[in-house]
Amino acid sequence: MEWLIALVIGVLTSTGVYLTLRARTFPVVLGLTLLAYGVNVFLFAMGRLTIGYPAVIDAAAEAYSDPLPQALVLTAIVIAFGMTAFLIVLSLKVRHELGNDHVDGLHQSNDEPTLQKNKQHKPSHSVSSNSEQGRN
């Protein structure tokens, strides 16, 4: 059982790091999510995996599981969900502003379609002299 948990933690962490180092924003968001899952499984494993024991000490219970890792993972799940939502909104905003989804925002591949910018060319509001206004 320990080998399986260690393998799952290793696969989640290595896949998360690999995806975080990609040049597109969606794989980065997915990689950070997988890293958060890896950390959550690691925190559960550090609390000694026990099956069938209550998390609260009771006089009738012969053993109990440690409630601290469960509380830490619950908090980490909420924080990771908020972070993921923020990163998705941030990546959508960057895609809208820059027209591509590269992390640095500078490169665009040949097969990637260009997005039309919604920026309107506004006429410049320059102050003209009175003599120019009289001629118009």
C-alpha cells in the first residue's frame, strides 16, 4: 500500500511540474492543480493511513486516526480551488488582452489563429489653436 501511495504522489508531482513548465496557460493551470493534488495526498500519507478508525478520541474506540492531516487537506482543497479559479480567470484575461495563450504573451505559432482586438482607434484629442479652429 505504501508503494502505491508513493507512486501516486510521485506521478502527480512529476506530471504537475512537467505541465507547469509548459509555454501555454492551460497546461500551467492543470499542472498547478495536479501539484496541489499531490500535496494533498502527501499530507494524508503523513498522517498515517488508517482505515475504519474514528478521527475523534472516544473511550469505546480501540484506536483513532489523526485529525490534523484531514483538517490540513480540507483547508488545502479550498485554497487550491480558489487559486485555480483565479488562474483560469487570469489566463482568460491575458488571452483576451494579448491575443494568444503563451505564458510570456509574446510568441504566436503559425497554426494559431489571430484574434481580432476589440480596441477601437479613437481620434486623438489634441488641443488646436484658435486660428485652426477659425479655418474649420
